[in-house]
Amino acid sequence: MVETLENLQHVYAKWEKKSSPYGRQGPAANTQPSYLAVTGSGRQAWKEKYGDTMRPQPFRRSRQRNKIPLAPMPKSNSLGHFKVMPTIFPETSKYERPFMGRCCSRCLASSRSHFFDEAIASQGLQNLLRLEPECNSKDIVSRIQYYLSWSSDRITRHRYPNVSKVVLASTRVTDAIDRSVLEMAEKAESGGKSVKGAAKCPSKRAKSILNTMKAAISSGLLRFTAWFLDKVLSRFLNSVQVHSGQLEMVRRASEENVPVIFLPMHRSHLDYILITLILFHYDIRIPYVAAGDNLNIPVFSRLMKGLGGFFIRRKLDKKEGKKDYLYRAVLHTYMQELLRRGQNMEFFIEGGRSRSGKASTPKGGLISVVVDTYMDGVIQDAYLVPVSITYEKILDGTFNNEQMGNPKIPETFLRAVRGIWRVFMTHFGSVRVDFAQPFSLKEYLQSYQMGGAMNHVRRSSLTPIVPKNKSPSPGLKHAGSCSSLYGTDIVVEDSRQMIKELASHVIYTCIRTSALMSTNLLAFLLLTKHRQGATLQHIASTFDWLKEEVMIRGRDIGYVGKTPVVINYASQLLGTNLVKRTYVDKKRHCSGSDLDNNNMDNVFLQPVTDLPHVFELAYYANAAISVFLLESIIATSVFAISDGEVFTSQSPGEEVLVSRLAVLEKAAELCGLLQYEFTFVPPCSNLDTELREALEQLILCEILGIKQYDDGNDMRQREWAQRLESSVSWANEDDDSDEDAELDEQLKVNVDVQESHDRLAFLLNVLAPFVEAYWVVGHNLTKLLEKDIPESEFMSLVQNCAMERVVSGVAGFAESVSMECIKNAMKAFDTLQVTETYFSTETEVSVKMLSLRDRYHDQEKLEQFIDDIEVCKL
């Protein structure tokens, strides 16, 4: 032992000698050699070795002399800022915008490397409203001629065929006509009527359906519309921002001679025209756009058809529970024939416009046609392009009326004209359109067949008690019929699951590709961090913090400028009905601008949380929820497991402890409960893994800590020791104990640290309105213990109850009154097998009834279910 220590001391001595400047060995060695001694001997040695042809570099002083002295670090007992603030600051480092929209690395590895290179990411944003053809002539006639010539080149190369005859003559449509004839004949015979002429009616109806549906793209109308929008959009928009690199990838995909399917999120009626205008400017084939028949109104329908729109019913079947096979067959065949001819297509993956500002549950109907067309061998492949569109201000007006439970007002010509006039008289800021990287449908299906996209939420007390899903079959089989569009008679169950997950993957990519505008960030801050209001100076500091948190997580922002100016601009766009502006000292307000450094602490901004204005403010804020979604799920689970002790007064030295496994279990329950509100992870990812990573993120930020025991070790060290002991022990190999089972550990909630406490409160406020709404719906389920209630009547009862809570001041969040949130809760309860619906036959008109499942007719079990939600409520 002594000999070993002596050897170590000898080694240390050598290290000290090597690390000393100039081979320092004693006090005399601290004297630096003279300049002449060093340069003289050095030059002579250089000359002897290299001659006079090479010259040594001039003598450089040691870097140690050039070091800038560090600023003294302030002493503080609070948590270090590097634990709660982003690691990148714009004032200290050069920051580049994140490039959004890359393909999934798990299931689309080949597509991820296709169409992409480093030059793509380096291309920046462009304002579409300034992408006009270059013409140096000042003569207006010459400029118009030059523009028409430029736009003509973008149209003549692309052909848009008429497929009407092929559609009506197809086997699918003729079979549907024959089926309709038989049904009409049977109905006529049962009623004692003549069946003469029954064969002609379905044929005429098929032609009528197609004529109403089909598009008629006009090259002249496209050119005129592009010129007109270039001049008009700038009247009410600051800019239409697009990323040149993203569109370059789309352009490369369009040259592959396969259809390109654009799948945008739906926010406004302007979405249709914006995407067409962008593709026109970048010389990409214009897509056929699926539009709801609510827009099939005079004048506007002709305009939309000329720009590529084809109209489909919002509900494919007019009668509830009875499929319209003829309509489905015509629609399916029309889309298939367009795809066969290599035409691009566009339809909104969410169906209708989002009423809440966040992504809605994706619909698989139209995308199933594309999958069906590929599986039939009609097309070799198709490239799918998720698209996100973000507006600084809503163009279509608010959805407050529908959120309050009132029916939607149908579109009419006069309402459309008034809406257009209102748009021209209002300023709407900027729009950001992001195109994700195109990915191969063929590759996705192959990845799915290999089992790369089957991950499900863990079972828990809030998840349905049903048999586990089967593993994916080795291959997808098409089950053809005369109809289509994602019905049980079209595809087998595995194909239905695949289409559902494909749509979910697309919507997840859309979310991750969407940029956040200034109004999104301001509304999000006001509803989560400054619900009672704050000064402009305080909001500016948290605004910078939020901006960096967003960009570090790979999401881009759609604005530039100094923070106080941006906040002032965003508050003006939102308007005084959403953000109140008052002054602490009115005399100081008269002395200068609100944006002066001396006056920023005098300006007080407060969100309007009264009904129904809070719905509009929440619309803007909800777009930012996805950035903090999983962390908020974990924070809410911590709150639930601790029984709310994180915000109750603690005795000095008292700790708030939660179990790691209990938190993860509760988080999985919350994901199951809110499955119709959010898309948590892509289908090819594992939810449990993502939740664990989110939990580690809270530990990294020191919101949570690992419990330290008296011996100085934490649970992880004990777990490691137990695994080591298990691996070297002589334990029986047949032992039933699961060595790989995850061991539990106690986590400490750092409620005594103010920064951690504030951040935890922020994460809890992100999901609190949704949890409260779901609890209100669950609380009203007790009414079903007495009798079944019509579903529409029950939802009205729930919303009235929520309104009473808001009026009486009991409700914590007025957003809980949202009808869309109530509907999503009803869907979730049905999926979790708490409730079920059926159609009553006691009346002439069938009524959709709501009832409890047998298991929850037990009052004790129902109350336990409600309690499981209530523990998450603030």
C-alpha cells in the first residue's frame, strides 16, 4: 500500500512539472526568458533546419495575458438561472431559426434524407406578397404584359383533365347504381307502387352528384386570381411568410411523377386560396382541393371550382345510420381517377375549421381513398405533405357563438359579402405557412407492416377495460366494395387502424411544423402566467423567456422586433375586448410613450376572462399548448398524487414527496382522458417513454428532485446497487422475480424554491381549463343513474351547470364552458367505456340517447371515476 502511494506521488509530481509554465521547477523558474534570448536561439535553429526560404511567425504573447477578467457572480440562495432559463440567449450568441418539418426518423428514415440537403435548411423566409416578377419597365401596359407572360409559363406546362365520363362508366359507380335500383324496386313493391323508370333515377342522380362535385380548373382564372391577390392581400395583411427551403422540397417531390397530397390544418376559408397562390408562385402543379358543400353558394362556388375546388358533403350520409353508397362511390372514383392521372390533391386532415385554435382530431375518410388507390395498384406511390397555417388574427370572425352552444349559422351569399367587406376594413397582421418535408406513402405502409407504428396508451383506471389490440398483420389487405371512404365495408380492421395512425402522424407533424405568432405567445402568457394582469415591463421579461423556451424545443416564431414593441403590436391586434390596457399612474402616461423604459412599469395589461371573450383569447393561446404538453401532463400528475399539497402551506423542513411510478401511472391516465383534445406523440413513438423523458425534464429544471436518504445516497444509486447485487448473486435462474422491472423512487417537489414553484404553477395552468371542463361533465354523469337522457339535452345541462359555476364565481376557469371541450369529454367517456349511446325507437324521429355502461351504474364506481378526475383539478 505504501509503495502504491509513493508511485502515485511520483506521477503527480510529473503532472505538476508538465503543467507548470516554461517547465517551472522552483522559484527561479518563474522568471520569463528575455525576448532576445528566445528569438535569437530560435531563429538560428529555424535557419539550420529550414534555411532562408521559410520564415517563422512573429512571436505571440501568451493567451493567458489576453484573457478578459470574469465578472463577479452575484450570490443568491435561489435556484440558479441556468436551471430555469434557456441555455441560449440572443444577446450573447448568434441564434438561427429552427428548421421545422423534417420527416420522422423512426418510420420514415428514407424520406427524411430524400429531397433534403444542408442548402435547404439555410434558405430563409420570404414574404409572398413581395414575390412579384421582375420587370424594369415603368409603363403599366408593359408590366401587365410581362406579368401575363410570366404567369402563362406556370400554367401551360400543367394539364388538368376532365374525368367525368370515366367516373360514370367505372365499375364502382355502375355497381352502386345497380344497388340503388334494387333498393328502389324493393321499396316500390313493398309500397304497392310501380317500379317503372326506377333504373333511370340513380343514373341521373349519379350525374347530378358528379356535376355538383367536380372541379373545373381555369388557367385564365388562376392567372387573374394570382395577380388580383398579389394586389389585394397587402391591403389587410402585413405579410404571408413562407420558407423557400420547404417549398424547394415540395417542388422536387412534384417532379417525381407521382401525386403530391397536401394535408393542411384548417383555420380559415382563406386557407384554400393561400396554398394555391403559394404553389402558383413557385411553379408547382395546382392541387384539386376538397371543400365543404357549405361553401357551394352562388358566385363563390364558380370561383372555387375554377381554382381547383371540388365540393363534398360535410356528412356523407344524409340519414343517420344509413350509408349513401352511390354518393360514396362517385366521390371515391372521382378522386381515384384524378390520382391515376398524377394530379395533386389537397384536403384538410381535421375536416372543418378548428373552433379552439388547437389541432382537432384528424379525420381518415379522404386519406383512406389515397391509401385504397395505392393498395389497388392504381398509383405507384404518393408523397404526403403536412401543411400548417398560422394567423396573427382570425380572419373568419370568432367562434364564440358556437362555443356557447348555439348552432352554426349557414353560409349565404350576403354573409360572404359582408365577411369580405369586414376583412377589407380590418388589419389582420401576418400569416405563416409551413410545408413539412414530403414523405412516401409507400414507405410508411412498409414501416407499418413491419410493426413500427403500433403503440397504445397504457391501461389504467381511466382507460377502457377491453382486450389488448392484436399485433399488426403481416400485410394489409384491401376489402373492396362499391363504396369507400373509411367504412367497415371498405377496409379490414388492420387497415382501419393503419389509416387512423397515418392521419394521427400527419396531424402531429403539422403541429410540430407550425410557427407561433406574437398573438399566440401573448395570449398564452396572459392566461397561464399573468391571468390577473401585469406591467408591460414584467410581461416583456416573461415574453423573452417564453420565446426562448419555444425555440429551444424546435419550434419557430413568426415575428421579429424588440420585445416591448412586439407586445404592444400583439395587444393592439387582439383588441381591447381581449386585452385591457390601464395605467398605474395616469400623470406619467401623459409624459411619454408607453414603450419608453421609464414608462414600461406604468403600463398594466390584463386579459379579459369574461364570457364569451375568453374563448377568443383561448383560441390564440391554445396554439402554444403543444410546446409544453407532456411537461404539463407530468406537472398535473404530480399535483394529483400529492393531493394538492404543492400549493398548501408547508411547515419548515417538511417535504412534499411523490412516487415516480404513481406519477407516470397518473400521467398515462390523463393522456387517455384527454385523447380527443391533443395528439401527444406520433403513433410510431412510445407514450410511456415520452412521459419518462418529460419527467426527467422536470427533474433537470429542479421542479422535482430525487429524495436523498440519511446515508447520502438517492434511490437511483440504491437501484444500481440492487441490480449489481442481483447480477453477481447465485440466485436461481428460474426465480420468478422480474429483475428488469422498474423500481420506484421518491421524488421531492421543490416547493420551497420560488422559481420552481412559479414554473410548476405555470405548467399546471396550461391544462387546468380542460381538466375542469372534464370534471364538470363527469360530475353531471350522476344524472344518468336515474334515467337515460338525450345526448343533446345532456350537453345543454352540462353547459348550463358550467355557466352557473362561472357566474357564481366558483369556477376557476371560464374556458370550461366551451361546448367543443364538452363534446370531446363525451367522446372520451364513450371510448373509456363509461357511457354509451343508442337511438331510441319510442318516437317517430330517432333520438340519440345517452346512458351509463353497466359497470358504472354502480354509484360507488362512478364516484371513484369522478374523483380520479377531481384530484387533477386546481
